[in-house]
Amino acid sequence: MSFTQWLRTNSQQYLLADAQQRIGRKNGVTVYGKPRTLKDRFWRYIFVPTYKMLPNGLRESLIHAMPGSHRRAWPKASPRPRPPHPFVKINGQGQAPRK
Amino acid sequence: MKIVVIGGGAAGLGAAGAALGVDPSAEMVVYTQFEDVAYSPCGIPFVHGKEIESFDRLFLATKQQYKDQGIDVHYETTVESIDTKRHVIKVQGEGEVRYDKLVLATGWNYRDPNLPGGDLKGIYRVKNIQRAREWDSFLDTVKSAVVVECGLIAVEMVTALVHRGIKVTVVDPGPWPMAEVVDPDIVDPVRAGWAEAGVTTLWGEQVTAFGGNGTLSYVETTAGRIEAELAIIGTRKVPNSDLARAAGIALGGTGGIVVDARMQTSAPDVYAAGDCTEIPHGVSGVPLQGLSGSHAYAQGKTAGINAAGAVREYQPVYVPWAMLAGEWMIGGVSFGETTASAVGMNYVAGTAKGITRARYYPGVKPITVKLLADPDSRCLIGAQIVGGEGVKERADFLAVAVRAGITIDDLATMENVYSPAIGALNEPIQMAALAVQQNFRR
Ligand SMILES: Cc1cc2nc3c(=O)[nH]c(=O)nc-3n(C[C@H](O)[C@H](O)[C@H](O)COP(=O)(O)OP(=O)(O)OC[C@H]3O[C@@H](n4cnc5c(N)ncnc54)[C@H](O)[C@@H]3O)c2cc1C
């Protein structure tokens, strides 16, 4: 297994486990799974909090820097949000729907 | 021109057919390790569950039809290696075979749980239709089964086994079924349905070994021993990319083959498609692997068209999915709350409970829709749905909405069909969008 594969597999597993715990708790689901091994502890107590502390931009750059299909040529996503329709003025309860 | 395709699944056959559509004079050779091509593996759980009476119904075309189309399929034939410099593959029993263009469509395997006793009889990985035929008669003798991890295919198998009157125990280190893709509130009706049907579930537990004398008779877990004659492997899909790796073709962090929008790999004249590849997610850009048969088929067609000399681009994916889970239909698009939280994506969510037909119309079913929007742009970034019907159509529609950059305000003011027998006055998607708007104001 290459370094990037190792990183992806573990980060995905532990970030997901952390999110499941939070979203589970919010929905009244008890989530078991205390860290059992030293490896569990490293990923749960060091990697996950560090990842969450990183600013969004830095996190995205790090993910983008990893080798993978996202680094090859792909059609660009549609602009977000879409440009407003020229004929329709929507007033979502006093808020401009698109910033 | 000689086009060689390695793989006879949705991606491989999609590639072969589409390439011949572009260049009918191309010499087209497909290699598969299986006895058949062009059957729908997706139907296997439903034959096991006896909703479909025969495996024969799952075949889409006969071997002769492929021959007549000009596709030369080599069955039960393994490609052993690829020399991308010499444009040659080495085929078991055939030696070296030259290609002008090569399409890799080698698919996926269940992640190997790597457990003691893994070679006992009675451990079933649902995939190949001929093996499924054999297992089907075995199922008649089974009283008790363990499902080892509960991915999407495993969920369908739980339903099938219940229909066969088999006692089922699900053992999964995750906290709920399909916890890698679905939120707990959305899967809750499925869990309740399983409990009612007598399915035992052990969440947060792991299978540690298989036991028996040549044949499985029990499964050891972190919660104790379970007597069972059958174990269904339901672990996550991993790419079958060993052939590509050995040939020096670039793989990504998922282990899938790296491709661009034309499905070109890092090697000249080599394309790849289906579950052996990784494809960027449309919202996050993070590459994903192990999508679905419909993705594999569409990617195969893209690879085939490009290999044959025309141009087609595949798009980043938003992954609409939907399936039957017990008495419920469940599905989603792009992110749920769990997956959005996992990647650290900010979102505002809103959920609405609605109905699928007019409240007085026979057969009306409940449906729950949850939408997630990006707090800055207010664009839809994901959805999760569970209901008695109408889940697939909503998932497909919402996938287009995410892809097009539709905002939650567009959805809150959407028009909808009201017709008592097929749709309620209040569209649950619109109601969920209103709930998101409300949560934005909090
Ligand atoms: C039980 C089940 C239910 C499913 N349900 C659904 C569903 O409801 N909806 C949906 O969209 N999809 C479904 N799928 C599809 C599935 O999840 C995959 O997405 C799909 O099979 C991917 O197709 P593929 O062509 O990429 O790979 P595969 O189907 O894995 O095909 C790979 C092919 O490559 C061949 N191969 C591999 N290595 C070699 C080699 N060295 N030499 C020669 N040949 C080789 C294999 O023999 C095979 O023909 C289901 C699959 C199963 C098994």
C-alpha cells in the first residue's frame, strides 16, 4: 500500500468514525467503539482534532495536493450559485437568495 | 484498429459496445474471468429473496448476440500482465496479445476481512451469477446466517435472507447500517423494520474468526460466538487494480486507477472505467471509488468512445443512489450530515416528513427528505431520503440540482406535480427546502 493509500484509508476511517459519533449522539444513537489500540488512539486523538483545526482553505489545498484523479483534466463545476435568472427576482423572505 | 477490453462487467461491456458504435470496423476483444457477461449482478439478491423466480431472468443478452455484434468475448480467461510500452498483454493460455487501445474494466472485490477460518465452506461473497446459482440451493439448507459488515449489497442480502426464513445476525463495527453513506435518522425506519422482522444487529462489534470443521458452523465476534451455517461478506468494495499497479499505471489514494474526464490513464492508449477507477466528487473534489453499476456503464461508454477515436467527457460525480432496504426505500445524493461532517464541510440541514400520494389515496406512503445546503452560497450540497416509494426519482432529480448549483431558495419555490394517485399537494423536497431556509434564519 502506498503512502497516499495508507493516509486516505486511515483518515477516511477515523474521520468518519468521529462524525458518526457526533451525528449519532445528535440523533440519540449510542455509538460504541472506544479506541482499542495505539493506532486507534493516534488517529482519533491526534489526527482527527488536528484535521478539524485546520482552516478550510488549507485543508482543501492539502487534499488537492494528494495524487489522484482530481489532479487530471475534468470539466469545471457549474458556477455556485448559478447566475440569477434575468427575468425572475426572488425575494426569499426578505433575504437576497444569492449572495 | 484492435481494441482490447479487460473486464466483462458493466464497464467492460459498455466500453466494447460504445467503441463499436464509433468504429464498427474495429477488432473488439473482451477478456473476463467469469463464465458469463452481460447479466445484472444487481438482481442476484432478489433471486435469492425469491422476488425474481430465476437467475436466467438476469441475463441481458446471449453469448451469440455479442458474437453477432462483433464482440469477441474470451470467457474464463485471465489477463496476467500488461506491457504498456510494447502495447501487449499476456493472457493465460493465449500468450502475448497486441492491442492498439486498451480499456481496463477490472472492477472491484469485497475488502478481504482477513480472518482466521476465511477458507471454510459457507462464506459467501455475492457477485458471480454461476456461484449465486450454486449458493441459492445451499440457502435452502441454511437456518442461521451472519452478515459480516453491512454495506449496500449486504443490506439487500439481509432482506433476501429474511424472505427465505433464515435467522440473520448483522455484525458491523459501524454504528448503524451503511454508516459510511447514510445518516442515523434516515436509516432509522430500516433498523426498526429489521427489529420487527427478527434480525439481530450487533453494531460496534466485529467478527474475529470463522469456525467449523471444513464447513462454517459458527462465527466468533467481539460480542461472543454465533452459530451460523452461512456468512455473507458485506465489506466495502475495493478496486481490483493490481494488474494496473503491476504495469506501472498511476493509482490514487483510494487504490483506484487515476483517470481524466476521457477515462485516460497515465499510460498512453490505456483507458479505464468502472469500479477499478477513482472519480472526483463534484462538490468536494475528493476522488471516490466503488460507485455503482450505472456509473460503471456510463464510464465504460465514455472510455470506449474515446478509445475508438471520438471524444466524450465524463463528469465529476454527485452519486445519486437508492435501494430497497426491507420494507423501505432509502437513498441519497452527494453528502449526508455524517459524510459532510467527516470531511469538515460546513452545512445547514433541514428535514421534512411528507407523503407520496394524496393522504386519502390507497397505498399512500410516508417519506422523509433531508437537504443540506452550503452556508455561503446557499447551494444544495446533498440530500438523504427514506420512504415507502418515490425515492429513486427524487435522488436523480436532486443529483442534477446539486450539479447545476441550484440553491435552497430555488427548491423552496419549486413547482410540483399534484395528482392524488402519484403525488401529494406538498412536495417533500420543497418542504425540506423551507426547513433549511428556516434553519438559515436561526
Ligand atoms: C449483488 C450485487 C448487487 C448490485 N446492485 C447494484 C445496484 O442495485 N445498482 C447498481 O448500480 N449497481 C449494483 N451493483 C454493481 C456493482 O456494485 C458495481 O458497481 C459494478 O459491478 C461495477 O462494474 P465493473 O464493470 O466496474 O466491475 P465488475 O462487475 O467487478 O466486473 C469486473 C470484470 O473484470 C473481470 N476481470 C478482473 N480482472 C481480470 C483479469 N485479470 N483478467 C480478465 N478479466 C478480469 C471480471 O471477470 C469481471 O468480468 C451490484 C453488484 C452486485 C454484485
